Amino acid sequence: MTDPRHAVATERGRYYRDPAGGPDLISVTNALDCISKPALLPWGAGLVADHVISAPIPTARRARTEPTRLRRELVALPAGNADRAKDLGTRVHERAVALVLNTPYPADPEVEPYAIQLASWFRLWRVDFERDVEAVETTVVHRRYGYAGTGDLWVWLPTGPFRRRQLWLIDYKTSAKKPATTVYHEQPLQLAALRHAPVWLMPDDSDGEALKVRRTGLLNLRPRAHRLIEVPSGRAQFRAFLGAVHTARYLHNAPSAYDTILPPWAPGSPDRKAA
């Protein structure tokens, strides 16, 4: 959710510049954008319905007096709300980094409830930042498959047999209204992509060998609750993610228009013989 140093916005979505000089690498989230997200349609419809119901000026009157302006407002509602949610998510991620690294962060009343929940989770798990945290907001690269992404947190937790520590890769997910138990079908694929990338980009842009992650999870942060949910990120999820990479690359490189026009008859057809 943050803006990693090597990430660039393009007309095809986010890509990463490879500091080693290779071709641009599609971002994990950009690749997953080609996957259908059926929850988005009812969510957008609900936003429009709520706006119409709660509008101070009767919608029917506006529909008669200024239909074009009203339509423009209603169409823009889902995208506008999505942009605000992304901005909040970015600020929460930045606050999380400041919390782990103990660095200053400007006052942000909208973000602070999420930071309180994150701090509570760290206390419950007795996470020692110096001892247990391996990395935060680290970019990973898989040049063989042409993608890169940025993970939120690599942390050791006592979840193994006899409470032995295991390395977890955790992704923060924020929402103001969704239940803390929410998991979407593309999220395990996102964690699989990050988990199976063999290279970490170090602060000096050199390659570092990625540590072996044992388990992956979503840390859902809500203003008044939090929940760590383990999700699978094995070979099946990784293969599914690679399918999304291939699909996204095809769509990004497909022509925007097709101007080849076929004749009114096909070779060998009765019409051709008649002609």
C-alpha cells in the first residue's frame, strides 16, 4: 500500500524498475488486478444506493433538473471511495513502519485507531522489534517470472511445536467497515507471490537472499478490532498467481483496436463459388 522506491505508475498499472538493469517487473497487485473481484459490484451499487437514500435534496427532483451532473456524481462514487480507502491504507502502512522502527510520525487522528490495534497485536504476541522483526516494507523480486512486490512484515512468532519460533510473512489489511474476519480469494495468491520470490532488494539496491518463510497471514486491522488469519501460500497458490501474471501481461500488450476486416464471405463458402 506504500510507494516503494523502485515502483512506477504506468498506463498499464504499477511496475517496478529493476536496479540490476533488467526489464521492468510487473507488480504483484497489478497482476492480481486481472482477477475478477465479484464483491466490488455489490459494494459499488451499495454506495450509490446509500447516497441516493441519504441525499438531502430529493434525487427524483435532481434527476429532472440536472440529470447529467447527478449521473456524473453517482458514477464517480465507487472510484472516489476506493481512492480514499487506498490513501488511508497507505497512511496506516506508513504508521506501522514508524511503530516498528520507533521513528516519528505526524499526528493523524484517522490513522491512530488502526495503529492502536496494531500495537495491541504486537503486545499480545510479545513481539520484540529488535529480536523478532526481520524486515518491514521490503521489496522482493522474481526475475525468472518477471514480477516484484513489497511485503509488509517478516516476523518470528512462537507458533511451532513446543512454541518454537517460525518466520511469518504478514500483510496488513485495513477497512473501516468490513468484518475483521474478511478474506478475499486473491489475497492468498498475493502472499504466495511474495513468499516465493527468491530475492530481497537491500537498501543499497543489491540483491539479498530471501529468508525461508514458514507461514503467511493477513493481519486485518479495524478501528476497534484486529485479527490475524493464516492463509495458504503454497505451490497451488503460487501457480495460480503465475497464471494471473501471464494474463495481465497479455492484456497489457494486447492491441487497443483491431482493424482487420474480413470479406463478406469466407474462402470455400457457397457465396464465393457463386461469385
